[in-house]
Amino acid sequence: MAASPPNSMTVREPWLDPSAEPYIRIEQVTKCFGEFVAVSDVSLNIYRSELFCLLGGSGCGKTTLLRMLAGFEEPSSGKIFIDGIDMSGIPPYERPVNMMFQSYALFPHMTVEQNVGFGLKMEGKAKSEIADRVAAMLKLVSMTQYGKRKPHQLSGGQRQRVALARALIKQPKLLLLDEPLGALDKKLREQTQFELVNLQEKLGVTFVVVTHDQEEAMTLASRIGVMDHGRIVQVGTPKEIYEFPNSKYVAEFIGSVNLFEGQLIEDKADHVRISCSELDQPVYVAHGISAAPQARLWVAIRPEKIHLSLEKPAQHENWTRGIVKEIAYMGDLSVFLVLLASGKTVRVTRPNMWRHEHEQMTWEQEVFLHWHDSSPVVIGA
Amino acid sequence: MSSRVSWSRLSALVFGFAFLYIPILSLVVYSFNRSKLVTVWGGFSTQWYGKLFENTQILDAAWLSLRIAAINATGATLIGTFAGLALARFGRFRGRTLLSGMTTAPLVMPDVITGLSLLLLFVAMEQAFGWPAGRGVTTITIAHITLTLSYVAVIVQSRMATLDGSLEEAAMDLGARPVKVFLQVTLPMIAPALVSGWLLAFTISLDDMVIASFVSGPGSSTLPMVIYSKVRLGVSPDINALATIMVGLVTLGVITAGLFMFRKERLRIRDMQLAVSAS
């Protein structure tokens, strides 16, 4: 495999390049509504052409942060820069930013064409130019034949496309999307996710997406910022967030995870050993960690990274004994709930690659759970 | 069993309708009475309609009432809309509770008190700076606007409360300044509320006698005032004819509006079904 030239690397992952200039700079932004702190001291750099997802549960402050980027709310303290320009005091109608609303907010008294052309009309563009650009935009989102319809004559997916076209037509420096796929049914959502990513790559517009759906964030994002109680708790690529969560909150929020409380018993530069009271054998991790000796820690293991076997594993670490309590057949995979001697229930998912593969695994069967020494993630308590 | 239930329901229905409409019906019937005596049937005739159109006093009063009602409705809609808008959209500004209370106060204030206080105000104003000179059409219109703008404000405010606020934000986000947002997005959205507010203000003004009696002057008697003063001298059948015409107009208006709304709703539902089945 040929080594990729270094500059293509910086284009794809500008956040790794210390000399790269961030396109959107959020500096120590705090927003309070009376006593309630919605966003608390958030600093964040977003780079040109990124598709950045703000992920978090309801009330975590992600929408407030988005509304501050749009200009609907002013930060109580801190500053936001877009393309080097301080946005303080600049009203929404003067920002080089457009937003796609969760409810789509299509104007019900206007046709699709009038909705899409609204932004250009407000700029005072000539009628012929508006018509041309609206036509081009509707073509881009495959809605050409619906131009004369009113929003109530469209299905949910069509409305979503119109809202997207309306937000993109002014060629914003930054497009904000508030739960862009929240109102669509599951099948349409999956299809639309990929369309959205393709469109973003084609246009090169910087996207900031707010979502509570971790699967959506994983599919869409170049990077994810996980938010909790008004703070950004972790920023990273979907893979980093999933494989190396930096806190219990992130580990539990992204996908499902088995967490075991433990104590550091051996701390070497190339490996550590952790004793967990809930597991029969100690956990061996094949890399060093930075933690105080004897520290209380959490060990996180993803359900798909645990193997099941009927024979006792040969090694001394990284396994435990349990009894199968539940088996759920999900089609592409099976979920096993295994009860350990300590009373802890562990979730294990195995792919159903072959038919009848797991047939010897039945209810009340004693099994051994084991995992590779690269699978556990150690999280500070 | 079911026949017993339906009998009781039917009688309740008949009683209800009779209670509501027999007075109006008798009025309509007696407008076609040949006899001059209102309570004695003397055969069918349309003579009172002819008499009505010769009675310039009633026709003038009706025309005056319609003019006042139209001006009042327009003025009340204008001011009431801004009041409703401020209450619904400008958040918790200083004095909001006061404004809210003061706009809705005329709704619960007895007409007699409103009328009397306005009369005192107009007299005091005339003495202080000579305007309004005497009582007449102007004072009635101002008094009616005072009363009806609160109805408009309440209607507009409740319409705004159900409106998706993100529509206005979306317009602003797309580069519309606040005035443009109002004209291009908010106004078309609340137009139905403005129409119903206008109609309500029109009706209330047309109907009002108490306040108008207080603040009217010589030569500015509205229709209700003329009818009332005529009836005091004995009911004359041409009043019945006038009332019949008014009932007829209102009925026509209500039926037309109902049909229009019904057809619009049916079309909307059909469109939505088409959109869903097409996708």
C-alpha cells in the first residue's frame, strides 16, 4: 500500500495538524438562562468542510450551543468566531450561517420554490437569478417536479429535502442542522444519512449537526463532540469515541458497554493488571495507562468484544465464568445476558455468521466469557 | 330500548332549537304581516319592507352604524394586533403583566362603566384642549375601538401562541430583517386571526347600544339606538322587516363561510393524503 502524501492527511484530519486554522472557534462560551446554566465554558474548534456532530441527551445544551452559532441566543460570556470574524452582537440575518430546523419550519403559505428562494429574495437578488438557483438547488435534492407544491402536500422526507435546499441556497459558510433526521422513519433515516454525507462532501460546506441519536452521529460525523450537563465531555472521531471513551458517561452513552469497577494491582509501561471483584480473573490490558497506584478504576468492555466458550480458557487473565440467563435472536446477531457469580449481568453480542452456530449455548448453561487484551478500556473513576 | 333513548334525545333537541329560534322565527313571520298590529295576524304582505326603504331615519342610522363598525373594526384590528404581538412575542419585558391586564380589562368591564368613563374623558378633553369637539361619530368610534381592541388582542395572542416560533426564526436565519419577517411570514400566518378579529370587532360595534348612548351626540344615533327609541313608542312592523333582513344577511354569511371552510379543509386533507400515498 502506497503511503499517502502528508498534505492529504491534513486535509482529511485537520484537527491533528497544530498549524491548521480552525474555521469556527468557540472560546469559553457559557450561556445561562436565569439560574440555569445551559452551556458551561465550552471551547471547541471546528475546521473547514468538517461534519461535526454535537451529541448528547435532552437538556445537555447542544441545541443552545447551535442556537448561539445561528445567532438566536447571545453567549452570557465567551466568544464565537466564524472564519476569523467575531460574531458577538451580529444578528441572525447578518451571519454567514444557515440552519435547518428540527420541525423544518417550512413556510406553509409558500410553494416549495418560494420557500427555497426566500433567502435569495431577502438578499434582493434578481428574479431570473433566483429562479435559476432555485431550479439548480431543487435538482440537487431531486425535488424538481415538486416546485409548485405547498409544504402540506409533501411527505416527511420531501419536506426534509426542501428544508435542506432552502438552508443551502445562500451558500452559507456554516450549515447548522438541528436533529435533521429526527422526524423521519427508520428506513428513510438510514437512506437520508448517506445522502446527507454525500451532499456535504460534494458541496464542501461545513456542517454542525445536533443529534441525540448516537448511531446517526456515528454515521454522519467526521468528529463528534459528546455533551453532558452543558459541557463538552469528549471530542473525537466516531472510532475514537467508541473505542476509547474517556469517561463512564461517554462509554455508556455511545453504544452499550459492560462496566466493572476495579483496582490497579500491576502498573507497567507496556501493560497493566486490574483486579475486579465482579470478575473471577484479573483484567490484563496490553498497554500502559496513567493512573495513581492502587487507584480505583472502571474497566469497560463492549458486548461484541466478549467471546463465549464452553471450555475454560487456557490463560490466567481476561476471563470469567457465568450462566446464560437470556438469549435474544436479533437476526444479524444474538444478544446473551450472562449472570456472573458476583451477581453482575454481562451483555454479550455474537454475530450469527453461520446458522446453528450458537445452538449449544442454551439457557442456564455454564459458559466462559473471555476477551482479547486490547479490548478493555480503562476509565478513571 | 334504543327508541326510548332517541325519543328523549329528540325532545331535548326540539326543545333546545325551539328555545333558541322561536323568537327569531316569530319576528320573521310577523314581518310579513299585513296588519299594523304586531300581535295580530292580518294576512301575508311585504308592505313593511317597502315602508322600511322609505324610512330614511332607519336607513341613515343603519348606514352610520355600518360605517362606524367598519372603521372601528379596522382600527381595533390594527392596534389589537400589535398588542397581541407584543404579548405573545416580546418575552418578559418590563410592564408585560400590566399591559396584559389592561388590554383584557375591557372584556370584563361593564359597558355602563366603560361608557360613562369615556364620556367623562371626552368632556374633560374637550374642555382642556378642544378636541373632540362635541360628541358624535368620532367619539363613538374611539369608544368602540377601546372596547373591541381587547378582543382582537386576545384572538391574535392565542393564534400566535399556537404558531411555530421557528418559522419566524427560519425567516430571520435566511436574511429577513424583523420588519420583513413580520410582513412576509408572521402576517400571512395570523391572517385568519385578523379576519376573525375584524369580524368580531365589527359585530360588537354594530350591536352596541350602551356605550354608544353615552358618547353619542345629536345627529349621530346608531341603528340600535334608533330601534330602541322607536320601540319605546310601540313596535312598528317595519322594524320586524329590518330585523328579518339582518337575520337573513347573517345567516347567509355564516353559511357561506362554513361552506368555504369545509371545502378548504377537505382539499387540505386530500392533498395530505396524496402526498403520503405518493411517497
